[in-house]
Amino acid sequence: MEKFLLKNQCIINQIKFVVSIAVLTVTFLSTSIQLASAIEGNETDRLALLTLKQHLVGANSPGPLLSWNASLHFCYWYGIRCDRNRQRVIGLQLGTLKVAAAGTITPSIGNLSALRVFNLSDNSLQGTIPREFGYLKQLRLLDLSNNDLHGNIPIELNNCSSMQNINLILNSLTGKIPFGSSDYHMKNLTMLTLAANYLSGGIPSSLANLSSLDFLELSGEIAPEIGFLFPKLEILYIGGNQFTGKIPRSLANISSLDQLDINSNGFCGPVPENLGKLQNLTLLAIDYNHLGSGKDGDLDFVSSLTNCSGLKLLAIHNNRLGGVLPDSVANLSTQIEILFMGENRISGNIQGIGNLVKLTQLDLGGNLLTGKIPSSIGKLQNLVTFNLSMNHLSGPIPSSIGNLSQLSLLDLNGNNFEGRVPLTLKNCKDMSKLYLSGNELHGDLSNQLIGSFEKLITLNLSHNSFTGVFPSDIVNSKDLVELYVNNNNFIGRIPSQIGDISELRFLHMQGNHFDGNIPLSFGLLRAIESLDLSNNLSNTIPSELQKLPFLLSLNLSFNQLEGEVPREGVFKNTSQFSIIGNQNLCGGIPEIQLPRCSVNQESKNKGSALSTQALLIMILSILIVSILVAVIVVICWRKRSRREPINRPATPLLSVGCSRVSYQELLEATNGFSASNLLGEGAFGTVYKGILHQHKNPIVVKVLNLQNVGAIKSFEVECEALRKIRHRNLVKHKLADLVETQQTS
């Protein structure tokens, strides 16, 4: 029995050994096959990429594809992503890099069997979409948008069972939409973007088979039952096409719809009033169509939109919508941020707009609105752009508009606003575009107001009644490109500071009462393209204007200019400048019947044509020379002062016009400085009386004690005092002199 058991155990062990060997053999073979397959797959991927590169760039510079060469493993090539384990290509991302240069997509793309993402958008691709894409079972995203691909959309794309997103917008594709057939399965497709092509046959009902679709952007004819075909849609973009007819009422059945954009088509008729059923709607754009009749009732749908509590954008501009702006506008979603209703035929007032406190952009321009801007407009403190242009609004601009501190664009053109521009507008520090033209505004414009707009790009104040001197603080707007102040009542000189606005391209100041010269600083406006200064200006045309490289239009008509007209730059083409109404100009230009200049006129014109740079150089030169001369004079005076001795023999300290007296004469006049002639004695010297024989007049002689340091200084002060004093008991001062002897003085 034991032998039998031992024998069976040995047989079992032998069987286990054989099975283990078999398993190891199978595992080895399987691994070998996988390894061989991976190696083969890797090489296939590499060759497919090199072929694609050749078709994309051809003989052109490889650009971003420079790294696609043998020096690197293809997994490290630019735009390539590989699977870590198998080293297979799973992603190719070269969108917007302009690598193709009118290249094509090679059919070898079908060999990248592990590919999940393929993006060659915005690359100027030509040719057709290869049907070999249908081999890529794992492909999830295909983005070939914004190229120049033509031909049909290959039906083989339906084989890509993992596909989630197809974007073929902005190409030249033709034929029918091939997706959604029951013979194929793209159950994972959520986004389909085919708009802006030349597809025909309309939107097929078969698209309803794409059960996961939540984003649809198409072109073609829109079916009335579209709302029943795509009940799960969240985003519907069919804008920028040629859809016509009415907006399907069935759209209201897509209860999950979040964004509906049908702009820039040919839709007409009324806007369905049942759109308010789309309570999840956050975006509704029906602009640039032919909706409405221009009569009352066109805006009835607005009331239903008050049910869309999450609505953030409502764009109905550029249609034919008429009637009075409904009060229900004030009850639109408190979340609404963008409201575009311009370029319609809407009438009434805008009193309720102030309730939409989250608005950032508001456009009501180009309508028939009347009344005043309500002071409640100041509540819209998030407003960035505000357009009320081309209406019939009137009254003053409310000071509360200064509360809109984030305002970047304010357009009030073409209304009947009156009064002054409120100073509170200076609080709008971010203002970049300010349009106030075509109103009845008046009064001065303060530097405090105009100087506060440091970010200004465009300022249009034309066709009003503004008065006073134009503010020089406009120079604070360093980025100003357009400045229109024409047809007002501005006076005084044109601010020369305008010449410091280097970005200025359009400057129109005609139709005012400016006077004086054309500022020489205008020669610094290197970017200027259009310059209109037809006013009451005088003197000559600055030669600097002919050096402005981009100046294409110059109007200097009806001024009081004189002298020679420059010949270079804009003045070479008589169709680009106008100088009519200036009787004293010359230059011998036959095309405009301009007489030749006389010698005096030419010299006068040349004399007044000194450029700003030349004047600065002359002033600096004179200043430098003056400083050098002053320095030399000071140095020479100091050197001379050092060389002069303290004791200057026979040099008069105070000249009174008398003849000089010698020491011998003084000795005789005082009897040899005898004691009988002594008048007094002090710390700085001894005083004697005497009589000069030649004049018979009494004199006084002071002999200084030079051992005392202050003797000379004391003598000078004393002489100055005696010269000014007049008294009957004092000898009249005639002469003060220092005479040096060997002993005393």
C-alpha cells in the first residue's frame, strides 16, 4: 500500500513538473511575441512619423519638427507623447504651431494604431482627410480645425469607437455629414464641431443616434424638430452659417441646454416666447440675424427670459427688433454680466437698467431710445464697457457715472446730451476709449479731468460747443492714438505738449478758434498718419512736418500761413495735403497753382525754419561758452589778487578828483611833523595839521602806526566816513592817500 502511494506521488510530481515547464514555455513565448510586437510597433510608429514629417514640411524648414531625427528616440520628439510601458505613440499635439506650411496628412497616419489624440489645428493644411483615420480604434480627439482641407469627411471616421471629440470647423469640406448611422457606433462622442465649411444635405436626423452628444456646432439647414433629436444637448453652436427661416420652437424642449448660439445667420421672424423654458440657459446669442419686424411685440420674448435665473449673456443686437424696451429687462437674471441690444429699433427709456448690478458690458447703441440717463446707472460699478451711442437721449450726463470706476469704454456719441462733462468722470482711471462727439456739451474742459485719463487710447470730443483753452495735460495720455477735438469753440494756442504723445496717429483739431503758430513739437509725432489743423493759425509751415514718415493726410486749409511750402514727405503728393485759403503761401507748385517765392520770402522762410534741435544746440552752446568765460575771469581775478602787495605805494584808496601830493610836500606843510603841528595821537597813528603852499588851504595828515595790524583798515573806514560828512567845524575832505617812507607812513 505504501509502495502504491509513493508511486502515485512520484507520478503527480512528474505531472506538476511537466505542467510548470509548459506554463513557462507559454509565458516565454507570449512575452517574446509581445516584445516582438512592441519592437515591430515601435518601428512602425517611427516610420509613420517620419513619413508624416516629410508630407508636412516637404522642402521647407522643419521648424518645431527639427528634433524629429535619429539622434533622439521618437518618444522625445517635439509634440509626441508615448505610452510609458510599450513606448507606443498615443498623442500628437502640433496645433497652432504652423509646422505644416501648406502640407498634407499622409495615409501612413493609420499605422499609429495606439494613437489617442491627434491635433494639427491652425496649420494651413491642404489636401483631404485620409480615410486611414478609421483604423485608429483608440482615437479620442481629432482636431483639424482652421485649415484648408477639402473633399468629403471620410465615413470611416465612424469606426473610431473611442472617439469623444471631432473638430473640423473652418475648413473647405464638402459633401454630407456622415455621422450617426446605425451601422456604426460612436456612443462616446460628446462634441461635434463642423461649422464654417461647405457641407450640404442639411443636418441629418441620424445624429440623434449619437446618444452622448452634448455639444453640437454645425452648418446647413436646421430641422424644425431639432429640439426632439438631441434631448441631452448642453451646448448648441450653429453660428456663422447661412441658416434661414424661423428659429425652431422645438429648441425649448432641450431642457439641459446651457448655451444656445445661433448668431450670424439668416434667421427671420419672431423670437420664440417659449425660450424661457430653458431654465438652465446661461448664454443666449441670436445676434446678427434678421429677427423681428421693427414693431411692437418683437421684444415679448424678453419677459419669458426672466425665468432663466442663471442667464449671464444675452446678445440680441444687429437685428430688426422694435417696440418699447420692456420693463421686464429690470427683472432679468441678477447674474447677467453681458447685455447687447444695440443696432435695433428699440424705443423707450432705460430707467430699469440700474438694477442689473453685475453687468460688465452694456450695449444699447444704435436704437431709438429717449429720455435721460438715470442716476441709478451709478449702481453698475462692475461696468467696463458702456455704449449708448446714436440714440435720442438728452439731458446732462449724470455725475453718478463717476461711480463706474472700472469703466474702460464710454460711448455717448450722437445724442442730445447737454451741459458740462461731470468732473466725477476723472474717477474712471482705466478709461481707454471716450466718445462724446455729436452732442450739445459745452463749457471748459479742466486739466484735472483730461489729465486723469492716463490709459486713454481714443478721445473724441468733436462736434460739441466746448470752450476755453484745450487742456495741456492731455500729454498724460502717453498711449493716445486718436484725438478728435474738431468743430468746437476752443481758443488760444494749440498745446505744444501734444508733440510728446509719440503714439498719436490721428489728430483732428479743425473748426475751432485756435491761433498762433503750428507747434514745432509736432515734428516729433513720428507715428502720425492724419493731421487736420484748419483753423486760424499763422506764421510758416514748419519744415519738420515733411519728415514725418507715416503722414498720409495733412489739412492746413483756411489759416493765415505764409512763406514757402516744404517739398518733401507728404508735400510730394498734392492729393495728400490741402493748403487752400492761405493767401501768402508760395513755392511754385503748379498742380495747386501756388506761385513761386520771392527772394525775401525764401530767406524769411529759411530764417524761421530752424528746427527745435538746432535752437536747443545754439542755446546750450551759448550757455557753455558763458560758463567758461565766467570761470576764466574768476581764475584770473584770484591770481591777480594773490600777486598784489598789501602796501601799495602812492595808490589812492579813495579818488576825489584832486592832484597827487608827494611826501616832501607833506613834510614841508607840517614843518617836518613838528610837535607844534600835532593835533592828537591814537592807537593807529598820529594826526598833524598843516598848510600846502601851492593851495594855501589847511590840511590834516595822519601818520599810521603800521606795527598795529588794523591800522590800514581803520584808515580806510575813517576816510569813507569823512568823505560823506559835511559840518562847519570839520575840514572838507579832499584827498586820501597812503604814502610809504622808510620809517613811518
